Amino acid sequence: MVQAQKYAYYQSVLKQPVATYETLDEVSADLATKQKLWESTNEWVGMTATWRETPFQEIDADEMGKQVGNYMKVAARCERALPGNAAAAKLRSVVDDFKQLLPVVTDLRSKALRPRHWADIQAAIGHEIDPEQSYTLGDLLDMHVVEHQPEISTIAVRAISELSLEEMMEKKVISVWNALEVRPRPASRACYLALAARRQLPSAC
């Protein structure tokens, strides 16, 4: 409002028609929003270019999630302030792609996945994916894994449940085994004689 008042004062001194404060404020706000949109778009392009080249096993999912959240807020504010602006809509769209990618990255990094689960994932996405190979985030995007997020999530959840059951059964077996007491009994003379005969030892034994 201060800047708008200055503009009004200058216009008054110059005997020019004084524009309303609302109009000046709206122009200033519009320019500020467009500048923020431009800067945020450039920052996002640079950041995601780095992410695409990073092996997905090395991605800091928490940090990525934080950045995705920040830029989603920026995109939403720009869309509200600039209705119908194609650049604002584009920023929201590309940020949303990475938002949907986050759970896929988390699922594919699950230690619970076994060969049978990877086979199911390959069938779901229609691409071969070797868990022993290092894939970048860009590779996953090129495989369109985001489109198959529900199926991948279902497989990952099943893998975790199966692993949990396996670990529970293993602990149960160990517990039962440890509870068993094996007490050796001294062998009788008859046992020794039978063993000696089987081994063909001298009868004196």
C-alpha cells in the first residue's frame, strides 16, 4: 500500500489522473506472482534434472518429499492468483508427477521384496527390472512406474506382510526349540555290547 500511495502522490504533483490504490496493488501483486512462478519453475527444472540422474536407491525420499510439498504450495498459490495461467498449471502438473513417484520409490526400496515379488512388479509395469541393477530416478520415470503405483504398492505391502509372518514363525520355532531340554542318559552295558558287535570290535569290550 505504501508504494501505491507514493504513485498517487507523484501523479497528484504532476497533475495526472490518480489511479486507485487497488489497481496499483493488483499490478504489483501480479508482477510479484509471475516473478515467483518464473523463478520456481527454473529452480524446479534444475533440481529435478539432478534427481533424474540419481540412483533411486540413493534418493533422500524425505528431502524430496519436503521439496515436492514446498513447490506444490507455490504452484497452488500461483494458480489461484493467476487463473488460467498455463505456466502455473504446468508447474503443478510436473510437481504432481514427482509427488506420485515418491511412494513408488519407497516401495521399490523395500527390503521385503523377494524374487517372486519382483516378477509380479515386472508383470505389472510391463518392463524388466533387475533388483541387482542400479536404476536412476529417470529410468523409473521412463518406465512409467507412476502409472502403476497402486499395483506396486499392493505388491510391496504383501511382501512386508509375508516377511513379517516369516519372521514371526522363525521366532516361534526358535522359542520352541530353546524350550526343549535334551538330557543325555548313560548307556547301558547292553548298548555298549550292541555297538561293539556292530563295529566288529573285540568282544572284550
